[in-house]
Amino acid sequence: MSLPHRTGARAGHAPSLTGLADERASGALLCDAGTVYLRDGQVVHAESPVAPGIEVLLTTGGRLTADSWRDAVGRTGRAGGVGRFLVDSGRLSGAELEICHLGALFDAAYFALGHGSGPRGFQRGAAHWLGPVRPVGAAAVERETRRRGKLLDALWPYPQVDTAPVVLRRPDGRAPAVTPRQRAVLALADGVRTPARIARELGRPAFHTLIDIRRLAAAGHVATPRATRPEHPGRPGPPAGSAASAASAPPAPDRGPGAVVFTDPDIDLLRRLRDALEASL
């Protein structure tokens, strides 16, 4: 069987999600940091190596056992019917599948379409193995991607914390107490695990984990590393998980043990700004 034909846009321009939606195209939009699947111009799924897939969210999150998932995949042969089989066999309700699917879709789409990642080709006719669940309009996906980037920047405008290994530091006595969700993140912060790996091990969406990481960094519970410039100027680097790249971020305010000391911003002012922003969310 031949592979779906990969097409780019005319005159050397990469295809856009909006343009494919206008064409009511079906296939896979290949991006630097993931893949977005369309059917009749609507987004039906998304994947990214940064974001845990729906199978991780369901199994590591405790809703399905790994054996149940493998059985579903084995019975359907990953031919586009895994989701339907899970519902028909009573292992998930339709609502459970839909909620988990939408969470995985928006999570992966954020990294696939966000800053530092862009479309590079389109595989016309390609379909995702999960099968149809609930399609989402392309405009809604792009709007949510922008909203998430702005939210992360509002919490803590240092996107380098999104990709660097998470390093614990001792906050001062005025730092807010951590929540149970944040405590689980801190328990895995060993200076080696990145936010993406922590999200995968916890069975949580990667974007939700980035929110915890940004808040923990703003409060001083984890270190904010120094921003680095991309190795190849003019070439997009890996997605940093925000609307601003690590190269353009302000100098890191980290003062953790063993960290390089940089000029510190007004921490009290940053905390007041953060509290005001969180109160308005």
C-alpha cells in the first residue's frame, strides 16, 4: 500500500491549518513539534512528542489498565477504531473518551502549532488510529493555542523553564505554599527530568504541568535557568511552551544553590503582579 502523498503549499510556502480548514481537507498536518490530523477541514486529533498521548493519560492516569489498552489496540489493529472499541466494550463511557480525547488534542496541538514549531508538510488522506471522537474547528484550536501561550507568559515570562530539567531550590519564607498537584511535580524534580518527562510519568497533560512549573518557578520553588540562544540563528528552535522564545526571554532571576548569579528583578513586585494576574484568571 502506498503512503499518503505529502504536499506542501504552493510557491514554497508551508500549508496552514486555516488554509486546510478552508479547503475542507483531510489528512495530517506535519509540524516541527507534532502532527495535527484533520477530517473535512476539522481537527480530529493531534500528537506531539512533548505531550503525553491519550493512551498515557488513560493508563498512567489510572482510568484504564495497560492490559486493557493493549487489548483494545490488538483487537482493532490500530485501524481507526480504538476509541469506538473502548466505548462499545464498556471500558470507557462516551463522555469519558470525549473529555480525555479533547484534553490530549488541545495539549498536543499547543506544542505542534505554538511558537518555535510550524507546519512543514501535509499528508493528504492520512488518518489517526484512534478513530473519530469529536472534531474541533481549526479556528478554536488556533485560538486556544494563543490563549495558552499568553497564560504561561502571564504566570512567569521565562519560557526556558518549560524545556530544561527541573531543579529544586529553597524559596524564602514568603513563598506561597505548594498545592498537592505541585507537590507531585516537585517530588519528581531531580535536576534530570524535564517538564515533559514529569508530565508523562504523572499521566498529566504537558501544558497543565507547565502551568505548575511556571508557578513554582515564580514562587522560587524551582530554578529558572539562563536563557540560551538557538544554535542556528534564523532557524526556529524547539517549542518553549510560550508565545516568547527562550532566546528573547529576560535574564533568569534564579538564585538557587549552585546557580550562576544574575541581576535580580524586584521579586516583591513580581509576586504582586502574579497575584493580581492569578486573581483575574
